[in-house]
Amino acid sequence: MTALRPERDSSGAPYDENAAYGDGGGVASGGAAALEGGALESAVDHLADPLTDPLPGQHPSPWFRSGPAAEPEPQRRATPPALREQEWYDPEGYARDWYGEQAQPQETAEPTYEQLYGAYAPERPAAEPEPASEPEPAYEPIPDDETVALRTEDTRRIAEREPERPTEGRAARRKAAKKGGTRPAQPSQGAPLSRVEARRAERARRPSPGAVVSRGIGELFITVGVLMLLFVTYQLWWTNIRAHQQANGAARDLQNEWAEGKGKPGSFEPGQGFALLHIPRLDVVVPVAEGIDKQKVLDRGMVGHYNEGSTKTPMPDAKTGNFAVAGHRNTHGEPFRYINRLEPGDPIVVETQDKYFVYKMASILPQTSPGNTGVIGPVPPGSGFTKPGRYITLTTCTPEFTSKYRMIVWGKMVEERPRSKGKPSALVN
């Protein structure tokens, strides 16, 4: 504590600080001279508290410094108290005074490859380059926009970013647990859906009634189209192959019978072959059978002879008459497909067991009604014939691939030649 130090006493004499600490140790009565340099003030400050009074030449604590370096004691004592407050604590000095100088651990360098092996050091293995490690992407939490199901994170988006994480939902696990088996396999990609999303997806997958009806109609059309295609293929391709096989077989059988002396001219059973029809211009050789039955004669690739009721016509060996036959223009062997290409004078030959009957094409009727039976009469109208004679009539359907009308070709016999004299010139040439 510092007392007030008046420069003069009550008598008016100046206060002498040197007198207070003079040789006699007392204060001169009658005034004392003031101490120079503020020594008294400093001494009084340090002697104010006996507990903090240091020994001469020492600081109250050796680990406090008044600046970057310790000041001499007289100079420090002369420092004003306001400046002495800048003293700082030196922890290193505290540790050094109490524990002494501590030896700092020295880092020992590892011995080199040559120091370990010396002159016998083997060849140093090549250092393998360290694989470059890709920095892991920082995890960014994505806000959950699901407001129906209770979830802590948006597993759909996390699954897109981390496909290796499991994608099964709670519903799939519960179903698997109830069944007692393994959980259903989930696709490697994609995220589980909530219950509401799953129901919506299921409803979206269900076809609407209109879609079901349109699908059924489309399947019906496809089925009908396939059946029609198969039918057309059968009619245009397979029936011809089958009819040619049957007609060729019937022609061989007929020739074999003739060679054996069977099949004498006379009456024949329906469907029985009795002659061969040759049309050299069209390269046609076809058997002629009795009757015009479709299944027994025409569909088997043969030509049928009109022999029933009002359409009955005589055989070629008759003295007068019109030998009329019918055949398919399309499908089932189609022997008369190109008879519209015949021209007047083209030969038409009927071969029987004993004779050859040669006709010359006379005229053609491109189209007529199927009920016009006069075209196969003894003197057909429109044929150009004016009196009875030995004629031949070829009938077939027209236009092609239909049976709406009939096409008629007429011919007139010009030669009757026995088989013993050989083939006529029409077949030889």
C-alpha cells in the first residue's frame, strides 16, 4: 500500500526522502530533502506487503519476466507499476528449474539398403507402383420426398447411386417369412417401391377392357389370316402336286392295262379311266375318266366325260356326235389352264386302246353361263358348225380362280387312226 507523500510537512519545509533513509536511519526534524528519481516511491511500493517483499535483487517469482528478456533488478524496481503489469509467465523456465534439462529424443534414421547388405547386396527389386486410389465420393444426404410410407431416407435415389446395396422391401421380406422359404430374388438394379407405388404399378400393368378386346380381335385376325394363308397355299400349291401324282399314276395304270389287253371299249364305271387327251401346243397329257364327279375325277387331276342325263355325250368312236369333256383351269392339276391360248387348227388328240382320234381346234367361246348346256349339243350354237358331225368340246371355268362362268373350246375330227399304224403326225412332230 502506498501512502500519500506530501512534498512539504505541516511546517512548510520540503519533505526530504534522503533524510528518511539517511545514515542515522531516522527523519530529520524540521524537514527533509526529496529523494531523487522516485526511489522512495519504489521502495514503499515493494515494502507495502511484507508477504510479497522479495529478497534483495530477486523477483517475487523467478518464472515471470517483464519482457522478452529479464531486466536487471534495480532497473526493474525503477519501472513504474503500470509497466510492470506487462510481465509474462515463462513455462519453459519453470520446467527447467524444477525438472532440469531434459534430453530430447533423437530420431534415428533407418539404415539404407546398401548399409544392410554391404558389398554382397543383391540387386534391389523394382518398386511396384502403388495403384492409384480413386477418392471415395462424398456422401450427400438426399431429402426424402416420400410422404406416404415412413422411411428415413430415399432408398430409391440411394439405390441408383449405390446399386450394390440390397433393394428388397419390407413387404417382400414379410411374404418370404410367412411362406417359410427364401426371399424372392430382386433385380440387381432398381429400388423397392412403397405399398402405394406398388399398387399403382400393379394397376398400370393390368390391361384395360378395351385393350383386352382389341387384343382378342387382333389375335382373331391373325389366326384367320394364318388359316387363309395356309388354305391358299394348299389350294394353289399342294393340290396341284397331289393331283399331278394321281393323274400320272392313273395314266400309267391305263397304259399297263392296254398293254395287257384289258379295258376293251364299251361302257365304263364312273371314275374309270378309258382314254388319254393330248394337247401338243400346251404340252398336256391327261387321263380321261367317265363322269364329271369333282372328287372322283376332276380333283384327281383328270378330265371328265359328260355321260349323265341331258349332258350325256357320245364316245369318240361314234359316227356322229359331240364328245364333250370338262377339266379344272386352276388348282387340282389345272389341265385346262391355258386352253385360251389355242388357235384354230391346233391339234387335239384322243388316244384310246385301239385308235387315235385327231381333232383340229375350230372356235372358242370366251365366256358363257354355267347353265348353258347347248354348248355340248350335237350342233353347238356359236361354234360355227352348221350340221351334225364328229366334234369335240372342252369346257372349264373362267375367270381364273373363280367358277362364275364357263369357257368353251370346239374342235372337229380330221383323222381316225388305228394304233397299229403308229402315232399320228400331230404327236410325232
